[in-house]
Amino acid sequence: MAVVSSLLDRLKPISGLLQIFLTTPCSLCGTASSQGLCVSCQNQIRRCRLSSNRVASPLPVLAWGAYQGPLRQAISTLKYQQKPSIAEFLGTELSTLWFQGKQRPPVVVPIPLHPERLQQRGFNQAELIARRFCRATGLRHCPDGLVRIRATTAQHSLNAIQRRQNLEGAFRLAMEIPAQASVLLLDDIYTSGATAQAAAAVFSHHGIQVVGVAVVARAIAST
């Protein structure tokens, strides 16, 4: 026992050194963490989870949380402070809502960014979330299913009518998807639904069924 105890004592400095190398700052608060987000920030984000995750019309929406508080901060940090590791956590959480019935599994198509914005940001947050979502659910990820062919004004600055007009002709089918396949769109935020509906219209035009849109956060109207 004395030999084992002595060996463990000798390994303690090495163990501490390894711990330093295996931890990274939390993407939100900077606390040392073995993951992209520390446990405290993960729990704060989980408090934003909606008790009712489904919205029926006009396009079925599967939404994990409310676009407010810590979840809103996490999405903003992911997109505008280049913290793609947050997408891993959000995609995993979103995957917990998915359950497969007897219907044919859909192909998951993330809402694309325009090439100019993609170049500026360096990544498409919807694609990163979709990648993790599909890894957890086993659904097929089709990141090139849709392409954004027209740069559009930021949707948050427009009213409902302007949002629909802003997205007219913004998307195009980028690769052949079998007509018998169904599509599940995926995005980070759902507000008016204009983006998802514009994307769904492209698939419908080609005879491809869109079963709905899965989103990390849904905007909740203030009361």
C-alpha cells in the first residue's frame, strides 16, 4: 500500500498539469471547463427551455427554448463572437426533442447563409447545430440542400410584410433530393416564420415535402 500511495503522490503534479491542458475557458463566462460551456452556463441556458415545444401553423415548428435571457446571449455569442463550440451544446439539446415515429426519417437541411455573410462569419451556425443534431438523432444531414442566392436585409429590422418581401427569391435548391424524401429544416431562431416559409416554398415547388422546422429558440411575444 505504501508503494501505491507513494506512486499516487508522484502522479498528482502530472494530473494537475494535464487538467490545465484539458480545460478551456467557457465560451460565455470564461470559467475553466472541460467543455465549450461550463456546467453553470449550461444550466442557466436550460432554464430557457419551453414547456410546450411545438407550434402547429403555418409550418410545424419544433422549438427547444425561448429566445430570451441566457439562451439569447448564447446564440448571439455563437454568431457574433465566433464561438462555434456553443453549437455543439445547442444541437445536443435540440436533439432531445426529436422522436422518430413510423414515418420515413426526414433529411435535415439547415437554413443557409448568403456566401458573403458566410465568408464574414466563417461558419453557418445553423449548419453547425444541424451537424450535432444529426449526430445525436441519426438523421441524414444535408448541408448543401439549399443555397441562398440573394443577400437580404437583416430580418430583425423589418416588420412581418417586409420580412416576406425581403426573402422572395432568396433561396434555390442546390442539390437533387428525391421527391419521395421529406425535409426537416433547421435554424437557430424562429421569429415570424418568414425565413422557414420561404425555404419550404422552394422544396414544395419541386414536389418535396417539408415536415417542419426545428429551431433552438423561438421568439416569444411580450405580454
